[in-house]
Amino acid sequence: MQRLFSTFPEGWPGTGLVFLRAIMAIPLVQFGAGPLPLTAPLNEILQLLAAVCSALLIVGLWTPVAGALMAFSELCLLLFSFSIASMHLVLAALGAALAMLGPGAWSVDARLFGRKRIRISSPQDHISQ
């Protein structure tokens, strides 16, 4: 999984990635709080996929995969539904951007797959024990 990310940025770039991931909560809030419209089953599946992907993006888990699936589902919703087209386009672009940029330092991906500090003990440490 480390090969999917070049770095896990901290500081201002990491904060920007946290804000981008927080904005991706919009489909999750819409799906959870909004009434279920009487639409085609395909639209409901795509909305559920977008909600699951946004939940993964909020915590920063499997960010490249979730971002790509979010972009795909939002583009499909753009083509197959008659709702606000600009929102689907913006969320698709943000999902693709997060898939390319990665999760940042403040994410589950960084904790699971980030840089690790390895402490090598000297042979004398083993003898003294």
C-alpha cells in the first residue's frame, strides 16, 4: 500500500488534505439525513457507494481506492440522475484529486502504511539483559 503514496504530508498541506476529505462528507450527510427519493435502483446503489466512499475518505482509509470510486460514482450520478449537476461534478473532481494526492499525515492510512521508525539494538543490549 505504501507504493500508492509518495508522502504523507504534514503541516499546511496535510491540513488542506484534511479539509478536502471533510468536504467529501457531503454525500454521506445527504444519504443519511435526506429522504430517500423514489428513483431507479441504480441511482440508489450509486448513492450508497458514494456514501460509503465518503465515510472511508473522512477517516482516510484506502484513500486512493475510495477517491477513485467516489469520482466514478459521482460521474455516474451526474449522467443518470436529474439532480444538481454541479455538485456531482465538484465531488467527482475532489474524489479524483484525493485519489491522486493521497490521505495526508492525519489519516488511518498514514498510521497503517506510513513511515515507521525502526530501532536497531546493538549486540551489547542483548548481552546485558
